[in-house]
Amino acid sequence: MTTPPAPLQSSLLADEESPDAAALAAASTLRGKDGHYSELHGQLNKAGGGHPPLSPLWREFFAATGVDGWQDLGPRAQRTQRRIQEDGASYNVYDNAHEGGGQSSRVWPLELLPMLISAQEWQHIEAGVIQRAKLLNAALADVYGPRRLLDEGLLPASLVFAHPQYLRPMHGVVPLGGVHLHVLAFDLARGADGLWWIVGQRTQAPSGLGYVLENRLIIAEQFPEAFRSMAVQRLAGSFQTLLQGLTRLSPEGERSRVALLTPGPRNETYFEHTFLARYLGITLVEGGDLTVREDKVYLKTTQGLERVHVLLRRVDDNFLDPLELRSDSALGVPGLVQAMRAGQIVVANTPGSGWLESPGLSAFWPGVAKELLDEELLLPDTNAWWCGEAAAWNEYRDELDDFVVAPTFPSSETTRGFAPSVIASLAPAARAALLARVAQDPAAHTLQARIQPSETPVWNEGSLEPRPAVVRVFAVADGRGSWTVLPGGLTRVATHRSGAVGGRGRDDPPDPWLSMQQGSASIDTWVLTEGKVDRTSLLAKPLSAADLKNVHWTVTSRSAENLFWLGRYTERAENSVRLARLTLDALTSAARGSTPPEVLRVLDAMARRYGLVGESVPSAEQSLRVFERSLVRSLADTLESGSVAWNLRALQNCAQSLRERLSSEHWKLIHEVGDDFTERMQVLLGYDFGAPSSEVTGALARVDTQLAAITGAQTDRMTRDDGWRLLSVGRQLERLDFFANALIEGFAHRLHLKEEGFALLLGLFDSTITYRAQFQGRREVPPLLHLLVHDTDNPRSLAWVARTLRERFLKLSRHDHDWALEQARGFPQPEYWSLEDISRADEDGSYSRLSGLLNDCSARAMDLSVQIGRRLFNHVGSVDRMVWQ
């Protein structure tokens, strides 16, 4: 059902000859579930309650939108989805992770209509959230300090100490400014009573801020009239407060370098990390980008080590420091906790706050608030009882139909985690098993009262569909002892029309917790104000000419390495595609008896060297058919190192790690080429009698075209900074190695003596048209080597490649000039090789001088790759071998 019945529409519009947008909205609203508060109508849904009018907020919204705007809601929803696709907004979903399932990337789900919160309601929410932030920060300071709350029994020591995210190494660590929590998130739901309740809190590394921004940028653009006329609060001021609060607490103040620490591109919210880092103007880093020296944290860059003073982290507590926390972590920074003890870095949030998220603590917060703040809580938690207290379990064990059984702790080596269960929905056998499990380990279980969240309207194909909603609001520390609440939030809505937060009933939607991992959608959250709209902008003050002299884009060593390999894999993919096309063409000709054996031998050797066929495959001379089938099948093998599909997949992986640096077009091109090729080859390989060679060649030709577009994006649309130079150096190293070995194999098998062999050499260098334009049909060694070795105007010649490689490498390493000169000294310069010498054959017909120089080229290219890795990526200096006696 997507529209109200016709009689309902007629009755609602009977008194209006020309209905306004609000009347149209009311007529198109589906009925909500009884017992839920309706955001659209501003009252509780009741049986037999008829069809109440819209709330004043929603009447104002639709009045500003107008009738034309109402009729345009469908196209606006389409524009919203198109904008999300253009931005590349996504999140990663872990499918059946507990069963070894994989990970998939999904488009960020955003609905069209916003969540509206009045100024009066927001004042209450804001005050309650600030109070909670102060409370949780004070509780952390006490638990990792004097422990008065534990000694006096206001917090159960057995619950706190048993929690796997209570970190003993953090005891006694006093963060700079005494601020443990710089960013907090609280999940709020409006109950049937119309009041807001806290249904969860996130204190480790709360997610959602970047998605809040993405939602706002898109939805505000769809409803500009309503956004202006309703005085919706802006978000930039709170993000400015976050940055200012972090730098105020930093040892370097405003001069501090702030970085966002991400687990990497496989994290579920990696898009948000890159988006947020760009918006805030801070450096996105992974654990491997950082190192601790003398209790100070440094960023590894292509220009050496640079100090970091603030880390806004999205890595969970236990993974932050393998020296003192989880020893098998590859996501953290060894020595980070000691740097915090020494007061040399601000980490937001301070590790060790994860235990605050336990639902088992809910019943204790009112007493803690009275003790620490001498205040009553303004925003109550949903009722919850920790079964580790025998009195609570004994009192409520016979009334379980009103509760959800939730895990007290997350899963760990010492604690048990599980999916929440709604007792009322369980069959008798399952209910008995759950009761037995709780009785066996009561501390691992918490009873949570079910709350039916309010329903907010969602546009769905011509109707307004009420869906349960939970609002995540964020508090950020201002660095002066208080917190600011972001005037908005990340509202999550269920994919179905009704449900209860805290568990699944028989009539509930499949995702009552409204988790993005389980398929919920998001909506923008508009907080209205009765005063002046804050128009703070994060745009920095104007830069002077003097400021611009020292401006440079910091290239982290991780980004540098990924750019280096992005260049290498792009070139490898081009080379492997070209080699595969030439080989398939030669095999087709060989079947007709028109390919010399020397050509087949060279292609066989090159195909094995660069991973297009395995060593165990019979040679092309032994069996053309077997060799061709093996080659075609390996092209699409993503597990076979060196195959076309493998190189394209590696290219995708590099691009995924560089999302903050690549344009959306460049990023999409890279992902499309690999996916398209895999899909086409799967179809071709499914043919009963094998894939036709011509169709495989066609698929490779398409890849060739797409790679040319990627090369164009790298050449014309990337800033010429150190990152781009490394990308170029990577490409030239691969090209130098491939071309050198192509010539070695070609002259070793004397291809220059055969017309087909001569053509193959030009084809491997992708220089056929250039040669014909300059030398027509001449088939001689000197002009061939002039073009392929000497010609510095030919980007496919060894001379051009080597010279470009040298120039970009020296500019890349200008900050370490002596080391760069040492590496460049003796590097081959083919433009100075004597053409007469390299064109002269030995008495036995070989070209030993040419082969020796080419082998040197290849070896030096690979050695330079190793040295770049040691110096610029790993920052490994010279080893002191002095022995003291």
C-alpha cells in the first residue's frame, strides 16, 4: 500500500477547493502504529483516534515547500540518491562475520525528509547531553584515579573491572586538561510519553559525524526554502569548537598538528573518516603512519618525521598501542600510551572509556550523578537491570516479557557477547534455554525495558510512511571544561513501519536496534532556533602571500607508498593487457601457420616472467591450444599474482587506501575497470566450448581504453606534489623493467631478423605508429634502437623513461639531497649509450653490449625501488655497527 484509500483522501480534502502542501501531506500519510508517538502529528497514535492534523513544525515545513515542492518530492528523492552516488558515500558491511563471511560496500542509505526538533525541545536535550558528558568524564577520572565510586559501591567493581574495555594500563594517566572524553554520542528515542530517553551511549570512538555532514549537505540543498525560513541551526560552529577544544588542550596550542587516526579502508565507516578529515582540514593517518620517539608522536612523511600533537581517533581502545594494550594489533602506535602519560599528545577520546557503554550501568547513573554533580539526571536512561545483582534478577525473572535480554559486555577472551533477545517473542524451549543461560552466568546479562520509539515520516513512492526513529546526538569538548552539543545529529530510521527499540517482537521490523549494519536508513536532523542562526564557517582566515610560500600538501609515508604502488600497478596492468593481446593475436596466427617459432618463444618467456601463465603450462610450441586456454583462464584469476585481474584488483586496493587523495572520477574509473573485466570474463569463461579468442581480445581492448582514461586522470588531474612524483616514479620503474626485458628477450631470440618479430618488438613498446611515421617500412636495427632506446621525445623509449625517472626522483628527494644524489649516481642514462655500439652484433650474432646495459637497467630499477621503500616509507636509517668495548 503506497497511497491512502480514495475515500480517506476525499474526506480530508473535502473542505478545501485548492489544498495546500500540508493538506496534501496529511492526505498521503499512512497510519502509524498505536502506542508510538507520531513526530508528524505531535501526539500519540491511538486506536480510533482518526486522522489528526499535522504538527505546527511539519505544517511550517510543507508550507515553505509549497504545492510545487510537494509534487516534486519524487524527483528530489531521485536527485538525493544520485548525489550520494556522485559523492561515493558508502559504508562497509560485514556479512556473517561470525561465520567467516566477507565484507561488502553499500551505498549510504539516506531518506529525503528530515527529522524536525523544535527549539524548546532542543534546549532540554542540549542541557541533558551536556550534563551526561560532564558526568561520564568525571566518572572516568574517578575510576582511573581515586576510585571513590567503586569504594563506596556507587558503581559495581565487579562489573567495571570485568569489562574487557576497562584498561588497567590507563590507571593513573591524567590526560591533558583533565578531559578524557572529547567526542561523545548519545542515542535518544522519544517514548510513548513524548519524552526523550537515552537508549545508548558511545564513548570510545563514536561514529556518525561525517555522515551527519553528508546528510546535511545533500538534504539542505533539496529544501532550500524550508531550511532558510525555519531557521535551522548550522553545524560548522560545533566542528570549529571541536578543533579549537583539541588544540586548546594541546602542548602546542593553535600551532598543533591534528590527525585523524583510522583503522583503514576496510573499516565499516571509512568513507566518513576521509570525508571528515577533508572537511576539518586535518591529516588522515593509519597506525603505520605514526611512530613514537622520546615520548613524542611523529608522522612519517616523504619529507621526514613531523610532530603530531592531537589524534582524533577512530581506532578502538584495545588496538591503540600493541606495547601496553592488545599485543597483536597492527592498527595502533607502539608507545602511544607512554606519550599520553608524558603529556606529549592529546588523544580524543582517551583510551579506557569503553566500559561506560555497558547497559548494565544504566541503573547506577542516577546515584553517580547525585554524588559527583549533586544533580538529578535531565535525560533518563531506559530502565535496565544488571543480572549480576542477585536482587534485580530475582525480582524481575518472572516478568521477562517486558524486557530484552542484552549482553552486559562485548565478546572477548574473558566475557560473553551475544545478540539481544526479546523474551516475549521466544518459543517455550528457547525461553527456557535463555533462562538457564542467564542463571548460569547472570553477570553477562542485562535486562532492558522495551521502549517504542516515535515514528517520523519517510517519503515512499507518493506517500508518507511513519517509521520508528532513533536520534544520535554528539557532544564535543570545548577545551575549557565544558561541552557543546552539535545542533543536529544522525537519525536512523527502521526499514519497516513500526518496532520497539531494544528487541524484536512478533510484529516488529527486523532491525529494532536501528543499526546501519543491519540495513537501517538515515535522515538529516534539523534543529530549529528561535534566535539568530549561527553562520560560523570552517573556512580559514585569508592567506597572505607570505603564508602561501610555505604551503605544501603533506604526503604521509602510507599514502606515498600507496601512490607509488598505484603507479606501478597501473603500468603493470597496461603492460599485462598489451602482452596478453599480442600473445592471443600471435597464437591465432600460429594456428594458421603464419607465426615464426621465435615469436612464440619470446611471448612464452614474457608471459611466464610477468605471470600470465604458470610455469607448469606446456609451451606454446608444444601445444597452442593448451597454452591459449591457460592464458585466457589466468587473465581473470584474481588469486594469481601477475594476471590482468590480479593487477586490476591490486589497483583497486591501492585506490581504496587513497580515497582522500583521488578525485571521485578517478576513484570510480579504477573500480569500474576491475569489476567490468571480471564480469565480462566470467561470462566468456562460462561458454561450453571455451571463450572465443576474438571476444577475449575485445574484453582486453576495453580494459586498455579504460586504463588510458585512468592514465589521463593521473597525468592531467593530479597535483604535482611528492605523492604524484612517487606515482610517476613507480610507473617509470615498471616501464623501464618491462621494456628492458622485452628487448633482452627479443634480441636473444633474434626477433629483429623476422618481419613478425620486428613488429612484435614495436608492439611491446607500443611504438608501432611512431616507427612507421618516422622510418616507414625499414626493418633495420639502428633505427629500431634509436626509437626504442635513444629517442628522448618518445615516452616509450628507455632514454625518456630513465631521464623522467631520474628527474622526478631527484625533485622528490630534494629534502634529502645527498641521499638522492647517491642513489642517482651511476643510474643508467640510455640517451648517452653509443648507438653504434649497441647496434653492433657480436660474431655469434648476439648483442652482448646491449644485453649488458639492459640487464643493468632492470637491476638498478629494482634496487631503487627497495631504497625508496627503506628511506621514504619505512624511515629506516643507516645502522650503527660500532662495537663498544
